[in-house]
Amino acid sequence: MMHERNLKVFVSFSCLAFAIFIFGNTAFAAKIKSVQGEVTVRVAGSGWYPAHVGADIDPSTDIKVPNGGKIEIFNGKSTQWMLIGEAEASIPKHAKGEPDIDIDLAAGILIIAYSPTDPKALFNIKTSEGTVQLNEGVFGLDSGTGKQFRLAVDDGRACIKRQQSKTICTDEKNMMVIEPGKPPKNDSIDKDIKSLWKSVDWAAAAAKPDLRVIQPQDGARFSDSAVIVSGSASKDVPVYINNKEIKVKSDGSFSGVVSLFEGENKLVIQARSNNGKTTSVSKTVYLDSTPPLLSINQPPNNFDPSMIGSCDNRNCYIQIFGLTEPGVNLLANGVNVSRFIEDDGSFLIQDFPIRKDERT
């Protein structure tokens, strides 16, 4: 993604969010998780050298990401942020005991995924367009695509306080677009940012896990108490059915057998990530293992069709009425007559054809 201009962005992370600084000391807990492309870093008093996985990112560090490259960094236990090139950023050194971490983003895209397993976060992002604040979720900050500044929120909420103006917020699944000299506006998240989020496996760090239940269908009825529940979830995320964990395959697919009780059963299927986020799907199914009620008032047993109906040369046409259970399939001599069942289970079938010599 090419950038036509540079927009100076200043990002500040609260130490309560990341537990990065211990008051009075500089216990900076940021490490490189992944590197793509020839990303280089520089600390005070050194030259540029290649970034590598597992290395610490300390205060007074400069980061340079080439076009098409990216660097992913862990802060705290699982909160993470990523720079995507062409990107240039620096982390200034603070005075002793200073609780904040500042990131000076000169160009490129910054994406941050806040994890609720870390202490409560407050991000203060100072930009030329105002100060952005966010304390939860996943968001992206694009500092140089054409003449636009973009702030997209996938999970959570972000607000920007502009100079001599009111605070304007955008929430999850939305993107704030700011053009020079124009007021901010909310828009749908564009494909570029969505593809960036999808390209990074951050399900364990920030976003809710995916969950898709293939079977059973909601409202399904069964005569066997053993029912198979199957579907798919995010990789490495445990799945529970009514709080009982079931086995999940390496590709995220799952299948488990659930025992139903007679009547209505509510199945709650949940995917629970290690960040405390849960995705739930509820299904209501029914077990009916006993034969349905069926009472026939007309015709009587061993009836004569010619005595209770009207006849032609071949058939007689009789009336059938009785009582059964709503929702069942009702057949007369193999013909489906379920459409005649009323809400209370009663049914009346007029002029049902039957042979003159038939008595059943």
C-alpha cells in the first residue's frame, strides 16, 4: 500500500493497559512477535540493524518498515500492535518513572489489538487532526493513504477530540475518515483494512472467536435422544455445548453427541477464546420419542362406505374427523392430509375417496 504523503501521528499507551512500566523503573515489556520484509530497528547510539523475532523493543527505539513489510509486537501478556509499511516510527525515551509509552508514527499503518486479559487500557493517540482515545477492542490507524486519515474500529469504540471542536466517536464495524479541512465522517470499513485484519491471526489476542453451527437446525424435532451437534470455530479455541467441552480438530471443525430430554431442549454452543471473549449460538430442538395421539371419531370401525358417504360407479367419498397432535404428519391410506390439522390438533377431511368394497 503506497502512501502519497506523511501525516505525523503521536500514539500514547497507558501503563495500566499494558503493564509496560513499573513505577520508578523502566521495565518495558514489548517483544517482536513476527517480521515480514527487511524491517530494521535502531536504538540510541547504534546504527540500523535487522529486526528479529523475540527481540525486545525498548524506549529510544526507531523502527523502519519497507513497502510491503510489517512488524508485529506484543505488549503486556497478549495485547499487540503492528506497523505496516511503508512505515516509520520511533519510541521516545521517557523520564524515569514516566508511565506512558509514546509512538511517533511518521508514515504507514498502525493496528492495535487490545486484549482484556491485560489490565484496562487507555490509548491516547495524538494526531494532527486531534486526539484519539480508545480503551478496548481492535482498531487501525492509517496515516498516509492519499490525503485521508482513517481510524477503523473492529471491536470496541474510539473517539477523536478535535481542536476547538467537540469529541466525535466511532464504534465497532465502522471507520472514521478525516480529510484536511473537512469534518470527520463515519463510513463503512474499506476492503484494505478488513483484509489486513483478516491476514493476522489475532483471534486469541483481541477479537471474538468465529463460530458456525451446521447442525442441528433451530426448531428441529427428533425421535432419538442422541443428537449430533457439528460446526466450525476459530483454530485453537475450545468449544462448549451447554458448558460441556467437546473435541475440536486442528482445523477448527467439531462434532459432538448431545443427549436430549423429552420435549423442548435448548442447546447453547460457545467458542471461548483465552482472552475471555465468547461467541454463542443457541438452538432450540425437540425430542418426541412417544407415538403421537390419534383419535378417529368418523368413520367407525368396520364401516360401509356406501352407508356413510356418497358414491359413484367406482368410489365412495366419506368424511373423516378426529384429533391428533399439532405439528405431526397425518396420512390417510398413504395420502398426506396434514394440511387439515387445526392449531388444537382437530381435523376434518371432507369427501375423502375410498373404494366401495373397502372397509379399512
